Amino acid sequence: MKSLFKFKVKSGFTLLETILATTILSSILIIFIPLCIQNLSMQEDIEKELTYKHNVRIVLNYIEKNIRECDKLKIKYHPDKKTIEGSNDIYKTFYIDMSGNRRSNKNTLLYFYKSKNEVRINKDNENNVLAVGIKDIKVTEIIEGDLLEIEVFSNEIDYSAKTILKLRYR
């Protein structure tokens, strides 16, 4: 007796098709995985660089903000100590110390701590870190008693930012 139903089902892949598909997929992965890894590495490097630049700008903006908020008639720069002395509504007298030494005075708003490459905010003797990776803060008195240039340098990358502030404490 002959079978009434003749099925000629050709389903699935042949061995050759499977090997060919695997080879093509492997070739594509071999090309694109190193490119993806390189892209992620570059992105991480750029992100770190931007973080260092951002820290420099934060420090410079914070110094500017505190200087601009003080009474312009009572602000003084002491070049021997690299310290700005001023007064505002909150503190009778305050200091912004850029010498690199640790400062624990209650009326020090901000100081640069060179041994740890940090700029710290000293509110109520808490010594909170504002930014890390700061190599140096250079202060130049362009016109004595009137014009001050402040430049902040990054420790990790070759980058600095500067500003010029007009002081009126004569």
C-alpha cells in the first residue's frame, strides 16, 4: 500500500548555511567590538577631561562670586599671604586664602590646600571640599589695589582658567 500523503518538507538550515552565517556574524563582531571598546575609552577620557576643566571653572567662579558679594570699599589683597580680605553682610571680615596652606579660621570662606590639590570651603569649620585636582592658584596684582588677575591651574591636565577682577579698596 502506498502512502496517501507524500511530504517533502525541507525545513531548517543546512550545515553549510549555518557555518556561513556564523562566519559572517563573527567577522562583523570582530570588526565592531574593538571599535565599540575604543569609543567607550575615548568617551571616558573626554569625560575625565571635562570634569577637570569643570572643577577649575567652579573654583574660579566661586572666588569671583565671593569677591563680588563683598563691600568694595573694604576689600584688600595681601600679596605676601596670597589672601583676599573683605567683608560682607554675613561675616564682618572674611578671607579667601590662595596660598596653598590649610586654614582653619572661622572667617575663612575658601582656601586652597596644595598638599591635597583641593580647594575647600570653610563654613563653620567644616572644611568641605569644593573641587579636587587643582594644581595651583596664581594671583597677580596688575594695578596695585585696583586690578587683580586670578588664574586656576588643573593638576591632571594642561588647563587653566583666568579672570580679571576690578577691586576698589583705596
